[in-house]
Amino acid sequence: MTTHPQDPQVERARILYEMKRDEEAHEIVGRALARNPDDHRAWNLLGRIQWSLGRPSEAYAAAMESLRLEPGLPEAHLVRGYALRSLGRPEEAAAAQREAIRIDPYAWGPRRQLAELLLELAPDRPEEALDHARVAVENGPEVTYTWATLHEVATFHERPDLAEEALREIIRIDPTHTLAVTVATEREAAEPGTSAARAADLYAGGLAAAPDSEALREDLDKAVYRMLRGTRWLALLCLAMAAVTTDVFPTGGEPEELRVHLGTRLWALALMAAVWGFGAWRRYRRMRTGARLTVFALVRAPGLRSFWPRVVLGQATWATLCAVLLVTVPWSERTVPQVLFWLALVPNLLSITHDRDKV
């Protein structure tokens, strides 16, 4: 392999890249390449930065330029494999990682990438993927990426012993790692008897520690949706209280007139307020900020994501409004109150068992 003096600016760009300051690193390495377009290390670093910025085509071009200048650079084959995988060319990506492994058998990066690619390319042959994942952790025992790959491969091929070992090592190395936080949070939230509000708090806390976890974000959405579905039971309880208070469906013979004392109506309204206050508002106020924000985000989200949450809240609001009308209006006969009761009850009962997993 040909050696070249290390450009200080390229080294500075590399440090910025490792600090996740990709735009600054991109600008500096670009200036370095303008001065010396034959610096293969700079081209390789540019490929890494482009891939990190979500530009796989540019990353692939930079990696190929680095390999044109230095064909034996394993890091450039690694970047080429990253880019090809992002471009939807897994066979070529696997070939690139195999070439990197051939040049440097002790590098953990190509091993873990190849192990993950084999889940797609050879899902019925677990041995090779597991072998590469094991060698990756042997070559990088203090790197969470290698253990995360072993966890993914072991989980895919139903090896819970290896998956648990990988998870323990990830927690040992970095207790705040996204995978460790996600698995620990999901296990705690899945314990029997965990309420939707408690689960939402757990997921919100997990997201605070691992904000990049899409799994936790999806779980938080589902937990919040479960809470919103629960508001319909509060509304139906209020509806039942209103029907009993105003004697909408008399059982012992219909009285001559439908009149309820004002004090009884006010007492029923106070009970409804208590139901919502203790059943929803108090619980909502005690939730984590992240969970409370998710309630608004889920209801106000554009498109289909907010359709069912809005339906649920709309049904609960409608049933509660009907209950309030039943109690506050001095009805003189029962036809209208009975219609209101059924209009509030039926839509809730029709959807309450069919919209469980709509988010």
C-alpha cells in the first residue's frame, strides 16, 4: 500500500466527523481535496461523510475514487459496501465487505456489515452470519456496534442465549445505548398489569435516554392511543350516570312527568367532573412531558396517523356531551333523551372492539 503524508486538515475533518459535525467536516475535507485531489484518505473520509449525510450515491463515488488511487484500502471497500447497501444493491455490498475482510481479516466493521447483509441474502443459512458476527465481537469486544449486530443476527435466527449475552455486553459498555434502553423499557412495559398510562411514561422515559429509537417512539404512540381509547369508557360511565339520574328508561312504570330536582342534576354533573378529573385529567397531568406531548402530536398529526385517535376522542366527547344534555336540560318527555342516549352509546359500542390496533 502506498503511503502519503497525513494532511492535518484531513485529520481535523476526521475528528469533526467522529463528533458528528458532518457539515463542517464535509467543508474542510472538500478544501483539502481541492489542494490535493490525489489524497485517497481524504476521498475515503469524504465517502464516510457523504454516507452519514444520507447521500449514498456521492459516498459510492468518493469510495471508488479512493480505491482508484489506493486499491488496497480496506476502509474504502467498507464505505463502498455501506453505499451499495443503501442503494439497494446487497449482493455487491456483500462482495465489497468480503474484499475488505480479505485485505484486513481483523477489522470488525466489514464483519458486522456482512453479517447483517447475510440476513437478507442467506436467511436460511444462519451459520455464516453468526460466524461473522462472532468474529466481529472478538475483533471489537468494546464496541457496541459489534454486539448490536450479534444481537440482531441471534434474534433473527432464534438464538436467545446469544441475544441475551449481546444485550448484557451492550449494557456493560454503554447503559444508554439505544438497543439496551429499548429492550429494557419494552420488557418493563410488557409486565402483567402495566396500565397504558404507566407504559406511556416508561416509553417516554426510554425515549429521553434513547431519542433515536424508532421502536420506542412507535410503542409510545400505541400506549398513548390505548389511553385515548380508555377515555370512551369514562364517557360511557358518565352516560350511564346521566341515564340513571334522569330515569331515561323507567323500570317500575313510567311516572306521569319527567322532572329531576336541580340539586340532583348538579350532583350528577359533579360526579361526571370527578370521573373525568380523576380518570383522565389527573392522570394526564402526572405523565412525563414526552408522553403529554405525544397525546397532542398523535391527535394533531397529518394524514391517517391521526384519524383513529380523533375518532376515539370524538366519540368520547360526543358521549359526554350527550350525558351533560341529559342531565342539564329539563326534559318534559322521554323520546328525545332516549334518542340521545342511543346516539351516544351505539357508535362507541360498534367501534370499541374493532379499533384496538389502528395506531
